[in-house]
Amino acid sequence: MVNYEQIEQAVRLILEAIGEDPNREGLLDTPKRVAKMYAEVFSGMNEDPKEHFQTVFSEEHEELVLVKDIPFFSMCEHHLVPFFGVAHVAYIPRGGKVTGLSKLARAVEAVARRPQLQERITATVADAIMETLEPHGALVVVEAEHMCMTMRGVKKPGAKTVTIAARGTFETDHVARGEVLSLIKG
């Protein structure tokens, strides 16, 4: 549960700490707006990505399923500034157990909407797929630009970080893994 009042108080304190006047006309509603934004941005705090894979279908399909270019945004847990990019989620169903394609995107969204690390998003989505769908394998690739590298510190806009989580077949079968990676690039 989001405590809007506490966020508003904290934002007022931050504004004062940087030398601003929180009572200035342009800032009067800023604490309230930030509180509402944080509630939305961190809406995945109490959401389990595995819940999205509870709806399954029986389909005689044991070939690759890939949903690529799933846009997402998250907040770096080290600096509380955004990072954003795309996730590519692949799995090879076992025993005809498949889930809706939108569920893969919803799982990414659930994991991203909390203070986060890119590496954790990647691993958490792959593990959730393996635990609930029990496929032959899962491969999750996340590409993101981190505002903590763009607007502060090293100041390198456009630099992208790529993380990969390979589970099951994709850990050992380098041909299958290469096929998915080439489909993602293509």
C-alpha cells in the first residue's frame, strides 16, 4: 500500500534541501503529483509475475515461442532514476503447455514496476516462466538505457546494457540459443 502523505512530505523536504521553495506556484502540487507517479511507477511491488502464467492452454506445440521488443521502464534502485528499453522473452513449451502471449509482456511489466536492477528483471522473468510453465527452456534478453549513466556520473547517453538469462535447453544448446538471439536481432 502506497503512503501518499509520506511521499508528499519527503518531496517537500527534498525541494527544501536543494534550496527550492515548495510553496512556489509551480511547485505547489508537485509533491502530490510525485506521490501519484510513484504509486503508478512502483505498482508492481506486490505483484508476483508467476500469477500471469496461471492461465495456460493445451496446444500440441513444442517449438520456440518468442515475444520480442516488449517495451518497459523501471527505476534504478541505486539512484531512483528511470531506465527503459525492451525485453525479449522466449520459451520452448513442454507437453503442449503454453500461455497467452500477452502474459509474457505482463510478467515483464510486473517485475519492472518496482525499484529494480536490470539483471534481476531478466532473471526473475526467466525463473517465473520455468517455475510455472515448466518448459524445455526459457531465454530472456533485456536491453536498456539507464538514466543514471545518461544524466549523471559517466554521462553517456545512448549507451545500452544487455542482460541475458538462459534456463533449461538454452543453457546447454548453443544452437537453439543462437537461433533465438538471431531472431531477436533480425
